[in-house]
Amino acid sequence: SLYPSLEDLKVDKVMK
Amino acid sequence: KFTDLFEKMVPMAVQQSMSTYNQRKADTVNRLVGTMREATNLCNGVLASLNLPAALEDLSGDSIPQSIADKARAIVQQGGLQSIEQLIRDLPELLTRNREILDESLKMLDDEESTDSELRSKFNQRWNRTPSGDLYKPLRAEGGNFRSVLDKAVQADQVVRERYNTHCEMIALLCKPEAELSAALPSANPAKTLQGSEVVSVLRSQLSKLEEVKKEREGLEAEIKAVTFDMSTCFLTALAQDGAINEEALSVSQLDQLYGSYTQRVQASLRAQEGLLGNVQASHQEFSSLKQSNSEANDREEVLKKLASAHDSYVEITSNLKEGTKFYNDLTEILLKFQNKCSDIVFARKTERDELLKELQQS
């Protein structure tokens, strides 16, 4: 696909 | 009527394994669907370059070949040039909206950090809380990821614009009413002698088989996208039994079970296309050697080829623009969440700062 994937940006990193 | 709010809660290890599994699954689906689309684009490109099927329909040499008329109608029904021009016009605004949310979020962090540093320099070691800069590193790293993703999107926008500029003239011609389209087609003397010849019917049957191969891919794509499987039970069991989750092994074997047959069917579809295209190219050589090629026929053929590939580009540009619009809208939601995280932590830091300030002024 032309546009970057957002998959890994969707992962909500737990704020320590 | 009690519904357990914590029903979906899973241990952290399962949560992370699920998200990695989903990433692997998305990659698998994108690979399979992308491979088929690429093959279809290749097939359309080869046929367009051979002016097929138009050349078979164009034996009269003056009216618009059926396939070109169908392609023109398809584009007009999808909104023609105006619909892609509107989508292209909307892109910059979508981009700016995303950039503004990102910039505002990072500015909040910068502003709070500068106040924190000022107070640290004023109160020196009595300002004993963790420096904001250290606390904001992960958020700023995340912000950096968003920035690079946005930069890549800008490049993608540019590719789509260039594709549009290359083909908009021919697309515009396709969108014109039949009379104008027909007038724009250089006429050529009729190649009636070929009407009944054997090679024409051979080519027609090869082309219809190719259409079938392409048609099957639509169903295959839908099936692939419809596959769902809940991995959480599998991960929970593994965690319970072994105290740890070998996510890669579990995911890869499960994905293989789910998509292995589809991978084979996609490969078979590619092989079928390759064989058929080979036959088409051989038959086309025979067909064009029979056809008396002269300058008018060649001019006509060139325009027909351009019209056919203009249709294919229209389809591609439309899908690129839909993908781009979806990308920006999805990203906006993610960025709004990011903005909330930034404003939450800055709010907490401000509250903490005011309390510390009060203590220092009293003591």
C-alpha cells in the first residue's frame, strides 16, 4: 500500500 | 443484568501477545491482498499495452470498442474526474489537521518543561522533583514516530498527485460524452478480413479466462479479510500452563492454519495468470501479423491503449485516495489520544509544581 501502516502506532503503551 | 466490566481484562503478557499477533495477521492479509492486486495491475498493464480487448472489438475501425465504452461508463459512474479532484483537494487540510494536533501536543510538553527548568535554576537542589525532560522522553519518542509517519504520508500524497497529473487528460477524455470520445479516436480502415479468423476467437477465449482469474481474486480477497480467530484463549492457556507465552510460535502456527490454504490459492492464481498471459502474447503476435498495420491503424491503437490505461490509473488513483483519506482520519483519532496523554501528564505536573512551589515559599 502507498500509505504507512498505523498498526504499531495503535498499540497504547502503558505509561509507567 | 450485571455485566462484568472486567470481563475482557487479560494479563499484560496476553495483551502484548494479542497486539503482536494482530500485527502479524495484518501483515499476512496485506501481503496476500497486495500480491493479488499487483498481479491484477500487471495483467491490466500488459493487456492495455497490447490494446486488448479493444483491438478485437475494433474490427470496424470507427466506432468506440465496447470495452472502452464500458470503461468510460464505469469511470463516469464513479464520479469521473471531479470525484478524484475533490479527494486530492481535501488532502492538504487533512494533513494540516493532523500536524496541528501533533504540534500542539508537543508544545504542551515543551512549555511545561521550560517552566520546570526555570524553577529548577531558581531553587537549585531544593527543586527536587524529576526533571520534566526525563519524564517526557517516551511521549516525545512517540511524537517522533508520528512525525516520520506524517512525512511518509506527504510523499504518498505527492505520488498520487503525479499519477493524477500524468493521466488526468486521458481520464477527462474518457469522461466525455460518446460523440466527443468517438471524434477523438483516429479512425482506421476496417480490418474486416480478421472478423472470422481463428486467432480472434482464440484470443477472446484466453481473455475471458483471464477475466475469470481476476474475478476470482475479488472473492478470495473478501474471504481472506473475513477470517477471524480469537487468540486470547490460546495465549491465556499457554500462560497458565507454562507461565510464559511463546507468542511467535503460537501465532505463526495459528496464522499458517488460518491462511495457509489461501496462500496456495493466491499462488495458483498467479501461475494461472502467467500461463494465460503467455498464451495471449503469443496469439496477439499472430493477430497483429495478420492485421495490415498502417499509420492510421497505429495512431488509433495508440489512443485506445492510452484510454485503457487511463481507466486502470483512475481505478488505482481512486483506491490510493481512499486509502490516504482513511489513513489521515484514522491517524487523527490516534493523535487525539496522544494529545490527551500529553495534556494529562502536563496537568499532573502543573499541580505537583504548584504544591512544591507553595512548600518552598513557606519554608
